[in-house]
Amino acid sequence: MMKVTPEELKIRLNWPLQLKIKWAVNRIAEFVIELDGEVYNTFSGGKDSRTVKDIIDKIWDGTFADFLPKHIYVKLMKYPKPNDVFCNTGLEFPEIVKYVKCFDGVTILKPIMGFTRVIREVGVAIGSKKIAMMVKRLRNYIANPSETNAATKNLYLNGIKKDGTISKGSMLPKLWQKLINAPFPVSDECCNIFKKEPFKRYQSSTGKRPIIGTTVGESSQRTVSYYITGCNSFEEGKEKCRPISIFTEQDIWNYAFYYGLRHCEVYYDRTVMVEQLDGTTIERFLVAEKSTGCLFCLFGLHLENKEENNRIQRLALSHPKRWDIVVNKCGLGAIMRFCGLKYLPLPEKPIQMHLFNNEELNVK
């Protein structure tokens, strides 16, 4: 049964920003009190995560005290402010890592495996989580055929269910069927290894549960999850708080403007000096990233605008040495060639300068 209906979510998404902030403040308070203060904030350094951190900071410094009933605020203040925890996967923008380290008291976690080992031993995250999962399972079913997996294999390959009916949505898209015979492993386990597992270890050792800065606009999966639990889930062992679920992209930027937040520099258009492979530096204009996450993730890459550089192509311009390591030395370039994905940057377009005449400039 849904805790939140699509109609209710639609109404909440259209609330004014101040009402959404009040809602987030109350969801955090509810979560902290219910779990007797045994909570932490997952601080990724991204703009959504930074917004949650700021809301938490403003609750505990009193700025948002009026957003809570007085007796709730008094009760909440008996608990310490949730600490910030960052997982340094080695796949973040170096600017993100530097940004996170500007804040005091951040606990830093690390995954057990590195990127090269994961793509060689576990598999490449490509297409989408669903596509990567289907490819991994199909390869196993084909290598180890049995009566128990025959129906699922037929469903994934041909979209035919056990009862003979058609389910095209359950079929591996033809675009990705070549991955079944790819000379490299494919897996959807990347996120589990680099992000979920380190936090699970942290939660096991501390007993704390997370506050997470995600929004329903990021994916259909998060929207469905919101319908089921709302912002707070108190299922034993799976407790989590997602207080800004109903924030839109514009809300995040409006919050930053209103409260004077400056996000990590990669979220802004900028001109910087970029070190090249030969050690020289050049001045380069870099466009703002809309999201950060893992630098080398191939999920959704095929959906990006073909007329513009994708995230791997942009990496060649912004961080040539990292691009060289992952594309050439780790073998991501060969994988992308096999999948028909571009990794060499597009030719740079000259900056269009508007030429003013003296009259326009009011110069005599």
C-alpha cells in the first residue's frame, strides 16, 4: 500500500520553498527523535547533499527553530547534531573531495575495492542498473543452462513470459544484446561496492542510520520508493531519512541563493588552468556539471546529447590525466568502443564574441 499517492506528491512538489524547508526540518526532527539520536548525515559534497547539511546546521544553530513546535525543538536539542560522513570512492571529482575536506569533523570512508579491480573482476556498470543486471544474469544462464533459469532466459532474450504472453519491457533491448558476448564482464554491483558497502560497514560499527540528500526527480525508482515510505522509513534495519525528496532542481538553487550557499566549483561555468598530459597547463573554459557522482560511471551515457560532450568526453577536457588513466590504462576506452560510446572530446568551438560599436558602448 502506498504511503503517499501520486496526487499528494504532485501537490508537495508544487509547494513554495519555505514550506518545503519546514517539511524537511520536521522530517529530520522526527527521524532523530524516533532513533534516539543514533543518526548521521551522508555528505557526498554534491549540491543536494550540501543543502541537507545546511538545513541540519541551521536546525542546530537555531536558525530554523521556528519551523518546529517548541516542545519538539526542545526535545530535539537534547541530541547532538548528526555527524557528516563522506565516502571517498576514488571516483569523485577531485574538486568534490577538496570541497568536502573544507568542512570540519567529516568522517571519511573508503571502499574495499578499487575501480580497475572492479571492472576487471566484477564487471562494468553500463547502460543502466537494469540492463547491467540482465546482461549479468543472461551470461550466467547461457553458461549454466537449467530448467529453473530457462524461462527467465527466454523472457530476457525474447520478451516472452512463461505463460506465452509478451512483455517487451522485460526484454534486454537489442542495442545491448551484444554485451552478452562482450570480452569483459558486466555487472550492476558497482554502486553496492563503492558506496553502499562502506556505509553498511559504518552503520554496523556505529548503530547509526542515515539522513540522505536525494530527490524524487532523480529517478523513477526514487519516486516509487517515495510512494511507499515518504521521506522517512522506519523499517527495522532499513531506517533512513530523505528530507528533501520533494525538492526540485530549482528549489536547490533557490535555497543556495536565498541562504548564500556556494556549492563545489564544478557546478558553475568557470575558466581554469588545466594541466595537460605533458605537464604543461592551458587556460580552459569548462561548462557547469549538472550532477557529480562517480566520474567514470557509464550508466545513462548513451542517453546524453550526442551534439555535446558526454561526461567522459568532458573529463578529457577538465582532467586529462584522470581521463588518460581510466580510458587508456584501465581499459575503459576499449569497452566504450565496443559499445559504440564516444570518449574522445568533440572539436572545441571558438567562443563567439559580440562585437559592439562605439555607439552601443556609449564611447565617443
